[in-house]
Amino acid sequence: MVILITEDGYIAEGKQPEVGKRYYLTDAESGTEAQNKAFHALVQEYFKSGAFSYPAKTVQELKDYIKRDLGAGFENFVYATPEGIKRATTTDEIPEEYRTARYTMGRLKSWSKYTKRERRETMDALIAQMLLVGVQTKKFNEIMTGMEGLWQKKD
């Protein structure tokens, strides 16, 4: 949604918007477009580096491994029983005998549904992993420089 700030007034926190200038309005609880761009740029650079240990053959596969291991993980599960397919929101709801890859599949939480905090925590973990494995490309350093302001803002 795009809004226009007029002389009649506005409601704003922090830096005041300028009269006559247009701004994008986003939900303060959801992730920002800057976070979205930064995450995808980081994953892309990680993939290009080849320094990851995941068996990913595409950028999308690498992104899925990152969301599973460093992010919010699965939002729900389905599992097969002799009575048919069942649904669960947590692994605790799945009977012990069906908690294997043979019987259970999870649905990863979509990046678009991550909260601002979940996005920041996932990117923090991804950056830590990238630094640990030695990703030090020019593009990675540019991304890191561009992200400095994002982490100084509160949730």
C-alpha cells in the first residue's frame, strides 16, 4: 500500500515523513522488504560460493535447508498411518511410530510468513554460518555493509 503524507496530518514514529512525499506502508510486525532482499542476496551468494555443506543443487534447495536448519522450520506436518493421512502442527502430535522420514513430511514455513524477528534471527544465523565456513567475497562484504543499519533498529 502506498500512502501520501499531507499537511493535514499523519501518525508516525521516529523520523518524521516529509509533506508531499510518498511512502510504502508495511506492517511493523512483518518482515521488511530490505530484509527480504538481504536474505535472498545472502542465499544467492552462499550458493555461488559453494562453501555450504548441504546437498543442495539449486538456490531454492539451499534456501529450504537454511529455513529448516537456521530458520523457523516447519509450520505443519502430514504423516501416513494405516488409517490414512493425518495432519499435525507439531511433531509431538505425531505418534512415535510415525516420526520417521518414511511416514512424515513437513511443510516449511514460507519466508513471506516469517515475522521481522524470525527473519533477523535466521539471517543472523546464516551470516554466522557463512563467516564460519569462510565466505569472504566482494558481494558478501557489500551485503554486510548494506545491512549494518538494519540490525541497529529494534524489533
